Amino acid sequence: KALLHASQVWSDAHHCAGVCADGASLDLPALYRHKDEISQTLSSGIEGLFRSAKVTLLRGRARITAPGCVEITGQDAGTVTADHILIATGSSPARIPIPGVDLPGVVDSTGLLNMTTCPKHIIIVGGGVIGVEFATFYSDLGCEVTVIEGLDRLLPGMDRELGQNLAQLLKKQGVRVFANSMVQRVEQGEDGLTVHFTTRGKEDFVTGEAVLSAFGRSPNWKGLFADGL
């Protein structure tokens, strides 16, 4: 949200009648540092709330070994027992086995946040929340953006009107949106990364500098349970 706010300010400054933004520059690494500082501030604030509410915070890797029993390795190693266990381990970017997704320049949302340069053309595979947010961010910065979504509209998990209207807004900003399109493979060429896909049975392709794999997220529960539990 910090990145989206900054990109909106940048876009407004360059498209607002009567405002001259000549000479303005974009410092992407500084923008990402600002994002990290906000994230760290929020995390520190939550730890403060823990202390005031007398919540015990244990640091380490947890493994549920039996009903009501959690084994911790790391800084606060030991065993904790409880009547109830709430699993809230978050998620990680999901990856779909498509040929070429391991090529340099094909990144997930975490990897994209570590890029220190702004690609001239970014191809976003996945039109869900993550893909749409990054499409908005890079479009605001003036990048060429292409979004490829396998279902019939953007934000397929939300109300149809949201996805349809948002697609029209993005297209007005110059974003190319391909719905009902299935990615077949990603190839490295002389001009960059080429994403091959089919749209309603017709083959097509688009070439860009970077490809965002935004297929959603998967739960972090690998190694969370003891074998056989």
C-alpha cells in the first residue's frame, strides 16, 4: 500500500492540469526502503501491543508433535503445551509448473520487491489481487504493462463488476489485459522474455523485460506437523 500511494502521487504529479513535474525523478530503491521502514514500524508496534496485553512471544521454528504440544527450535527452544492451537503461519507465492518460469527475470511478488530498477515492459501472469496491484503500481510509474489472466475477468474471486470496471480503468491507463488466456511457456530471446499463451484457442505472445508470476499464494505448513500426526 505504501508503494501504491507513492506511485499514485507520481502519476498525479505528471497528469494533473496546471502542475509541472519537469525535473522530478524516481528513486525506486529509496521507495522500497520507505516501504521496509513502514513494515518494520508496524511490526514493532505489534510487539508493543503484545507486551501491554501480556502475550508471550517465543521466537523459533514451531512443529506440532502431538495434540496440544508444540516443539520449538531456535532462539526460544523448548516445548509448549496448550488446550488449543491456532495455526497462522501465513503464505508464500505459489508457482505453477510452466516451462520457463525458472528463467532469470521471471519473479514472484517477493522477488519483484527486490528489483532496484523499473522495467520498461513488465508482463504479469495472473489477474488476481496481487497482479492487479502491481499492474497499477508499474502503470502509474509509466511502465508498459501486460496482464494475462486464465479466467474470464480480472479479480475472478470478487464481484464481477469490480473486475470488469477495473479492467476498463487499466486499459485507459495503457495496460494490455488478456482474459481467458492460458500461459503455455516462457522463453528467453534476444529482445527479452517472451510469454506464449492461448486466448480462446488462438496462440499469441508478448515480449518484455520482466515477468511477474502472480498465481496466488500457498499456505506455509511444510514441516509444521510431525510425521504421521
